[in-house]
Amino acid sequence: MATGMVMAAFPAPYWIWNLALGGAIAQALALAGPQALRHFRYWSANSLVFLAILGTGAIVVALATALGFVGTDQLDEIKLTATTFQVIRVSFLAIVIAALGAIVGAETGDRLLRTFNRLQTTLVLAATCILGLGLGGLIGLLVSE
């Protein structure tokens, strides 16, 4: 939900939504929690972890692109040190949001696997991620206006 709010709050290009959605679905497909990966062999487990890392990376790129539109259009007001710290702070925020989403997704997937099978868990996680992006985007649009 935080990803959707950040992406909708700033006038970013629309292609970042596709990137964030693809990343969220990749994370849901991977189910890269420790309990989920225990049932796979070495190469399969590492492939799923790689898919989860790609998904997280896609979300980081989408967030960093959206957060890149923060700032001013008054070029006379820009100072090098302030801009540098703002870029570092915004990049750190994008990484933290994506990492927290990946950790929560992996832990939630592990807990859901206790009740559901792998396909049902993947569908529940993917639907929740899509719903979170949509609701976050709606809240971000409402807040930004």
C-alpha cells in the first residue's frame, strides 16, 4: 500500500505502475520465505530467491522513479548539498519500503502455507499485492489533491 501511495502522490510516468505490479507479482510467485523454500532443491530454491530479488528490484526502481519527481522547478533555489542529501534520503526510502514489503510478503507467505497449498497461497498474496497497490494509489491520489 505504501508503494502505491508514493507512486500516486507524485507526477511520475505511468509505466512505473506496470513495473511495480510486475515486481509484486514476481514476489508473490516466488514465495521466498524460509518455510516455502525448504521443500525445494538447491537450484529451484535459488531460482525462486532470484525471482524474489528481481521483484524487489523492480519495485525499488519504480519507487525511485516516482520519488525522483519530488522537488522544485525553480532552478535558482537548488543547492548542491541539499539536493544531494535529498537524493540520498529518497533513495534510502525507496529501498526501505521495498525491503519491508518483501519481508512482510515472505513471512505472510510462510504463514499462509500452514493453511493453504502453494497455489492458493500465491493467489492470495498476488491478489493482496494488487489490492494494496490499487488502494495505496487511490489514497495517494486523494492526498496529493
